[in-house]
Amino acid sequence: MQTKLTLRLDDALIERAKAYAARSGRSVSALVADFFAQLDAPSTDEDGLTPRVRALRGVMAGSQLDEVDYHAYLEAKYR
């Protein structure tokens, strides 16, 4: 069963939430529901990683990039 919930938030925060929701293709209600669902979820698993970091694990497997490439990227970015 879904129940309506009223939140009182700063207008600027509401606009930021709406913009983020639009960019991510979700509703503000879905964002809030996901946040509430994570409140009592364990922050780390047995591997000590947060869910966000765990989701990124292996995304660059097989990549030929290394630390030298990263330093070159940073140098170019901050020139």
C-alpha cells in the first residue's frame, strides 16, 4: 500500500531534486523512496565496500589505462 507523505523543504532544494529526477528519468517520489529504503540497509558488505563502489567494481576491466594516463588527464584538465 502506498501512502502520501508531505515534506516541507526549501524551494531551492525542491528545484534541485526535480532537476536531478528529470535528468535521471525518475520521479522525486522514487528518489525519496530509494533514500528511505537505504536508511536501514547495511552500509557495507562483507567485502567492506559500499553499494555504490561495489557497482563500479570491474567497469574498466581490460582497459589499457594506468596511473600515468590519469596524471596526464589531470595535467591537461587543470591547465
